[in-house]
Amino acid sequence: MHLRYSTSLAALLALLNAGAMAATNTTVSTAGLQSTQCVASTASNDLYPTKSKVKYATGFSIAYHNTYKVLENRSTNNTYVLYQCGSTKPSVKNVSAFIPVPVNSSAAWATTAAIFLEALGVQNTVKNLGTAPSLVSACLQELLKDVIEPFNDSNSTDTDHQEQKNDVVFNMPGGQDTNTTNTVYSTEYLESSALGRSEWIKFFGAFFNAEERANKVFDSVDTNYQCFSTKAEKEYNDIRPVIAWTSYAGPTQYNNNTAYWQVSFANYKYDIVRDAGARMLNTTGKQSTMFSSSQAFLRALREVDIVIDESFVSYNYSTLLKNYGIADPKQANYSWVATGRVFRPDRIQSTSGGLGWFEAPVAFADALLQDLIGVAHPRFVKDGYKHIWFRNLAKSDPVTVVTASNCTDMYASRTNPAGSCSLIDFQSANPSDSDYSDVEQSRTHDLIYDVSKSEVINDDSSKQSAAAHLAGSTLAASLVAGALSMLALL
Ligand SMILES: *[C@@H]1O[C@H](CO)[C@@H](O)[C@H](O)[C@H]1NC(C)=O
Ligand SMILES: *[C@@H]1O[C@H](CO)[C@@H](O)[C@H](O)[C@H]1NC(C)=O
Ligand SMILES: *[C@@H]1O[C@H](CO)[C@@H](O)[C@H](O)[C@H]1NC(C)=O
Ligand SMILES: *[C@@H]1O[C@H](CO)[C@@H](O)[C@H](O)[C@H]1NC(C)=O
Ligand SMILES: *[C@@H]1O[C@H](CO)[C@@H](O)[C@H](O)[C@H]1NC(C)=O
Ligand SMILES: *[C@@H]1O[C@H](CO)[C@@H](O)[C@H](O)[C@H]1NC(C)=O
Ligand SMILES: *[C@@H]1O[C@H](CO)[C@@H](O)[C@H](O)[C@H]1NC(C)=O
Ligand SMILES: *[C@@H]1O[C@H](CO)[C@@H](O)[C@H](O)[C@H]1NC(C)=O
Ligand SMILES: *[C@@H]1O[C@H](CO)[C@@H](O)[C@H](O)[C@H]1NC(C)=O
Ligand SMILES: *[C@@H]1O[C@H](CO)[C@@H](O)[C@H](O)[C@H]1NC(C)=O
Ligand SMILES: *[C@@H]1O[C@H](CO)[C@@H](O)[C@H](O)[C@H]1NC(C)=O
Ligand SMILES: *[C@@H]1O[C@H](CO)[C@@H](O)[C@H](O)[C@H]1NC(C)=O
């Protein structure tokens, strides 16, 4: 059995692929790969002179030995042994899976795993994807036309066959794989920092002996991120707007026909909001808070300057106001309504409404930070700055649709959409920018919203029941049920 939970995560989004013209078919490069050949069983020299070292991520570790490497799950001691093909299988105890490397074939259930593989430029090895219907990546859309086969979500026998044909299957924990011989779980979405999430490229890279590529991609993300956040730290200290990540779920069969409103407090969001020179609405360390009435929800947003709406529906500003219980925006006494600072991370979409937000921002934390600085401090990004993922809903910013025809070289490694650090340019800052409210400038205290127990639904049990629903529901239904619980983490 494959894992429906992760399938649903991956398929939060949409149902169709766009068909378009074929991309250029280039030769697959081996630059940045080490020990690409199998070795003799007696081999004992160091096959991995280029090593990856974990700097921020807390979910995994990598230890190098001459002919193999050990990836370990820090929380459960879940161990994956990656040994050079041809070499003798090392005797390591308590191993969840032995994977000969470099792998020739791979499969991925989640959008984030798929993008890590593309960022490594190893998509030529990918045989199956569980995210086919929702993928936004132009080149993965192109490959899905006739090279990569989508996992057949509706037949677990088919799926088992598909999984077994691969050297490694990247999945997420929580499901009921019956045969985990070649299954590897990744948990990039549990990291508490944006850089920690991006660093999982090293985890994926190890399977391809692509340490050099993984290190290069990540070092550049790290350097650029530090530069952005140093500027933010230095310049924005006394004018830090308060950001809330919110969502609304209408009544459905999956929530007992009871609508709810949610504020996400995923740890990585605190981290990246701070690094963007802004502040999170803080509620005493919860991962998410679900409100049972729009009044309670709006009370929590009283002192918020910027709302980032992650509701899993595509809609316009009028619909958002209606869903949030704001009848007359002119009368509403909220800074974020008055200044029209209401964003959604849905600028990049596939034809069917899949969101680019669930793909590249995880791998490219610097691009994510840059985009968030654009939201938090519009007058400090260069004139004409175009958001990558964020879209101002209140100002009806347009959506950009990506199809397979946007792919120019389907085997090339995915480029980082981040700009250089000079994109943040204080010299050209325009203090009269109307996007800035005076209110927030006077706010230097920490904003802590004390959640009253009577106002919230217990978020942990809601999350579990949403996951349980996913296990038994069809794909289309799970789009509704799964979205909000997963957004708490994403
Ligand atoms: C690309 O080249 C490979 C190997 O020559 C071939 O199998 C594949 O069909 C080609 N794909 C496209 C889209 O032309
Ligand atoms: C994991 O390993 C460490 C030391 O190797 C040990 O202290 C810890 O108890 C182990 N945890 C589990 C869950 O087995
Ligand atoms: C094997 O790993 C499990 C956790 O996955 C742990 O409980 C157990 O103690 C480990 N056994 C040994 C021998 O390390
Ligand atoms: C990859 O393919 C090559 C060539 O067919 C083969 O020699 C090697 O054993 C394969 N590697 C793995 C990890 O299966
Ligand atoms: C699933 O696929 C297998 C093999 O392709 C087939 O034998 C079986 O009938 C299918 N199951 C269903 C429920 O369609
Ligand atoms: C997937 O499985 C279902 C149920 O067995 C079957 O009807 C369908 O044809 C399969 N799809 C593909 C693409 O094989
Ligand atoms: C489990 O999968 C492996 C390959 O991934 C395969 O070789 C093995 O036969 C499978 N075992 C069962 C019981 O299906
Ligand atoms: C480590 O174990 C935790 C707890 O079971 C699990 O949630 C997580 O996915 C595991 N991580 C990896 C990389 O296997
Ligand atoms: C579902 O809603 C009904 C009517 O509001 C209520 O009586 C019932 O207790 C709810 N069930 C659960 C499981 O919350
Ligand atoms: C939220 O506020 C509390 C109380 O001041 C503080 O201890 C905590 O560190 C804050 N949390 C974050 C993630 O900033
Ligand atoms: C917003 O969307 C709703 C529902 O689709 C529609 O009825 C309404 O006309 C739209 N409003 C605007 C201003 O586009
Ligand atoms: C994709 O291609 C279309 C048509 O050329 C273009 O309008 C669009 O901007 C491209 N999208 C992206 C994200 O580059």
C-alpha cells in the first residue's frame, strides 16, 4: 500500500495537466556527481570525497564511511544505509532500508520531494510521481506527458508495482506502506526554519552521489538568505509590521458541516517573518489555532497589519471579506483592511489551479524570504519588484499560469528564482509609499494574542481527524479536508 496521507498533501491542489509543445531534449549532465560507477565488492577506498554537512536542519544527519553513508532520523533513530552499488552491504544494525547508490530510478509522492530532485537536476531518474495532477513545475509537467508515469492513486496494486520498479521511493511518514524495502521518508515540512527546510536537498542529494550539487545549491541559498536577513535586521528594526497567516474552511462533510477559521503558527513562519523584518502574531507557542466563530478570529487579527490568506479555495477579495465576516470594509477597523494588505501565496499556478507555493519555496528559502520582504516592506524593494508567489488580493494582482510550454530544458536543474541581494535597495526607498500605515510604526511591543479556550477548537484533534478523513476519502474530497490541516505545517 502506498501512502494516501502524503498523496493528499501533494495533491492539495488540482486535477489536470496542461498539454503543450515539446521542450528541447538535452543530454543529461554528470557534472557535480561523484562515484557514478559501481565498484568491486572489495572496494574500500573513500568513494565520497565530497561530503554534505548539515548546518541548520534538525530532522536528519548524514555520516560518511568509505563505501557507504548513513542517513539517520534524529527523532526515532530511523536509519537508511546508502552503499555504493557493487560494494559489500555494510553490517549496520536497525536499518530501515538499504539502498544501493547512485540510484538509477526514483519516485516521489510529494511536491516538495519532486522539486528537490529537480533542483538537483536528477529528474532524468524519476519514473513515478504522486503529484502529477497538481504539479506546477513546467519541466515536470513536460516530463509527465510521456516520460514520467503518475502513480495510480486509485489502485494500490498498481502503485505497489510502480514503487517496486524504483531503486528508491521518497514518501512521507504516517501511512501504511506494506513493503518499505525501498521507501525513504523525508520530513522537510517539520523543520522549524526555512533554511532547515531547504537544507533537505542534501538528504535527497546523497542518494544520487550528488553532494557537490546539493552543497552548491544550498550554499547559495544560505548566503543569499543571510544577506537578505542581515539587511532586514539592520534596517527594519523599529518598523516591523505584524503578519498573520490565516485561512477559512467552509462547512463540509469533513468538518461536521461547521465552518472554522484558522491562524497558522508553523515554526518556520515565525522564523522567516522575523528574518523579513516583520513580526508574527504570537499565540503562546501553538502550531495553529482554529476558531469556531469569525468574531473570535477577527478579534485575534485586531492588531495585525498584513494578512496572508492560505484558504484552499481560489477566490477574490469580496469572497474573502465575506468568509471572514467583514460586511463593510469601510467600517471595519483593521489596519490590514484599511491599507489593503491582504495577500495569498497563489500567484504561480498550473492551468488547473495547483499552487507553485507547495513546490519551490521549500527548496529556495532565499527566494521565499525575498518575496516576504516584498510583502512586509514594499518600499524597500527595488521599484517594479514583482512578487514570485505572493499576490495582493485586495489590489487584484493577476495570477501567472505555468504550462509545460514554459519548460525550456527538461533535464536542466531547476534554477533558483531568487534575485541577488541588491534587490533590496534602501537608496531607492520611497518613504511616502501608501502601502505603509503609520499605525504599525508606533508599535514596538511584542504582539501576543492570548487565546481564550472557549474560542478555539482543539487544533491537535482536528488535525488528526482531518488526516483520518484523508485516509478514507477520494482525491477530490481530500482536497477539501486535507488542505487546512496541512497548511498548519506548510
Ligand atoms: C529524449 O531522449 C531520450 C533518449 O534519447 C528518448 O528516449 C526520449 O523519447 C526523448 N524525449 C523526447 C520528449 O523527445
Ligand atoms: C537513539 O540513539 C541514541 C544514541 O545513539 C539513544 O540515546 C536514544 O535513546 C535512541 N532513541 C531511540 C528512540 O531509540
Ligand atoms: C531500533 O530502533 C528502534 C526505534 O526505531 C528502537 O526502539 C530500538 O531500541 C533500536 N534497536 C537497537 C538495537 O538499536
Ligand atoms: C544502475 O544501472 C547500471 C547500469 O545498468 C547498473 O550497473 C547499476 O547496478 C545500477 N545501479 C543500481 C543502484 O541499481
Ligand atoms: C488494480 O490493478 C491490478 C493490476 O493492474 C488489477 O489486476 C486489479 O483488478 C486492479 N484493481 C482494481 C480495484 O481495479
Ligand atoms: C488506475 O486504477 C484504476 C482502478 O484499478 C483503473 O481503473 C485505471 O485505469 C488505472 N489508471 C491507469 C492510468 O492505469
Ligand atoms: C518489496 O519490494 C522489493 C523492491 O522494492 C521487492 O524486491 C520485493 O519483492 C517486495 N516484497 C514483497 C513481499 O512484495
Ligand atoms: C523520524 O521519525 C519521526 C517520528 O516517527 C517521523 O515523523 C519522521 O518522519 C522521521 N523522519 C525521517 C527522515 O524518517
Ligand atoms: C456535529 O454537529 C452536530 C450539530 O451541531 C452536533 O450535535 C454534534 O455533536 C457534532 N459532532 C461532532 C463529532 O462534533
Ligand atoms: C511568543 O511570546 C512569548 C511570550 O513573550 C515568548 O516567550 C515566545 O518566545 C514568543 N514566541 C515566538 C516564536 O516568538
Ligand atoms: C467574486 O467571486 C464571486 C464568487 O465567484 C462572484 O460572485 C463575484 O462577482 C466576484 N466579485 C468580483 C468583484 O469579482
Ligand atoms: C509561461 O509562458 C507564457 C506564454 O509564453 C507566459 O505568458 C508566462 O508568463 C510564462 N510563465 C512563467 C511563469 O514564466
